Amino acid sequence: MNILITGGAGFIGSHLVDKFISRKYNVIAIDNLLTGTKKNLDPFLKNKNFTFLNLDVQNHIEISQDLDYVLHLASAASPKAYTQHPINTLKAGSIGTINTLGLAKAKNAKYLLTSTSEVYGDPQISPQPETYWGNVNPNGVRSMYDEAKRFAEAAVASYNRIYNLDTRIVRLFNTYGPNMKINDGRVVTNFISQAISNQDITIYGKGDQTRSFCYVDDTVSGIIKAMESNSSEVFNIGNPNEITILQLAEEIISLTNSNSSIKFVDLPEDDPMQRNPDITKANEKLNWFPEVLLKDGLMKTISWVEKSMN
Ligand code: UDP
């Protein structure tokens, strides 16, 4: 099997590379390293089945060999990163999606887009099923990401309808684990790095907003099941265990035996109040369900952050 992964040097991309390489597939990882980290690919650089291409999906992509799967993950994905790189985020989701769809069409490859729970915006129903169309601010401070991914979904749906391209879309909810970028501003890495250095834990707002955190191994197994399935559909991939940000802070303080205090600061604009995936569809059609408990996943992530900060 020949697999192409865009965003292969990123957090989730590098775990997918790992899984496919361990199955002895040939893997090509594309990344422009804007938010991806080359170090995430160090374990594979000497493997004869692995190729890294420092390319930007905004440009036409020319690959000589046949491809069986194209997985398009390339995008800034944390609120801090996409706010810093808004135009790039728009282009990765729009032009990058069109370019990778064109590549999959030319190679007659199966295609997967990683979309996001952000397409639901600040949802007015909870949990969110795939049939919910969302509550999104089209020009707000998160719109470069939300709308780029909504465009990307429309592009995938059109290539599927018009060209019969074998596509699927996974909407990823908050994912955490090793290889996350530590200074990316995300809540799990912020809280862990603050807790282990006994600095104040910065809660944005009152901490009553909720998220549902999925350990990366579970997210990756969901992506692979969707890739392998024959359903050209949209699947939520996330962990339905919903907690408040205050509860997350308390859990991380306790797991790290930290002396940190909690400091409440301003809530960023358009920060969604709740996020909880309805994963009935992935469970029924992909036979997928997340297995890693938050406490276990956090312990693994804490060990990894400790090692990376040393
Ligand atoms: N958050 C926080 N403190 C931080 C970083 C984030 O309270 O140091 C909050 C943020 O306001 C949001 C939630 O944690 O409500 C998750 O933020 P993150 O940036 O990880 O991802 P999001 O789910 O918003 O895309």
C-alpha cells in the first residue's frame, strides 16, 4: 500500500505515519513545517518505506508513484496557531483540499479529510451529531479555521458526487497526547506545563466551558477505521466524556502533585461553551469506540511533556 499524509509532521499526522509504517506500508509525509515538527518524524527518516517531502499543499502536488490512500491533515489546528496564521489556514483548508482531492482523483486513491468539531461552532445542541449544521460566526476570530474546514467538507462532498471519488470526512474533537506542540496554546499542554513547573494554571473565563478529550491512540484508530471503511460519509471522532475546563485543571494538578494555583483570566472571543461528540454513527458503522480513560491518557501525556521539557 502507498499512503500519502499531508500534515505528516504534525501531532496526529506523525502518529498516523507510525501506524502505517508499522504495517509495512510505504508512507509519504508532506509538511511545510509551519506548525508541524520535523522531530516527530525522526524515528522514520531512515526507514526505506518512508519519504518526507517539505512541500506546501497550497501548491500543485506532483507524486510519481501510485497512491492507494490520500489523507489530508495539513492545517494549523490550535486556536493560537490559526490565529497567528489565518491566511495560511484558509489556503490549507481550501486550495490544499482541492489540490489533494485532485491528486487522489488522478491516482484513483481513497481520500480522507480531517475536519473538526469547529464546524459546529458554538453548538446549541449537545451532544453534537453529524446531522447538526452548526452555529458558526462566518467572519469571527475563529472563522479562518471553521470556514476553511467547512469549505473543505463541501469540496470533498462535491468530488464524491461529481467524480465518484471514494471519500470520507472525520470531524475530530479535542485530541491530546505525545507529539502535541507544547507551546501551541492548547489547554492540555498549557495546564500540564504550568502544573509541572508550579506556575499558575490559566483558566480562560470561569472554567465552566466544557470539552471532551480523546487520547491520540483512540483518535488515530478511528481515522484508520474510517479510511478503511467503504462508507463515503462524515464521522465524529472524539471521546464523549465531557468535562469542564475547571475539572481538567483540578485533575492535572492532582496527577502532577503540583503546587500551582488556579488563575482566572479573560475568556477569548467566540470560545465555544460546550463540545461533546455524538459518536453513535462511528460506533455502529466503524465499530469504533475510544478506550483510553482520561486519567491514563493524561499520565502518558504528562510523562511525555516532562521528558520534552528537560
Ligand atoms: N483554555 C484555558 N486555558 C488555557 C488554554 C485554553 O482555559 O491555558 C480553554 C479555552 O478557552 C477553551 C478550552 O480551554 O475553552 C480548550 O482550548 P484549546 O485551545 O485547547 O482548544 P479549543 O477546544 O478551544 O479549540
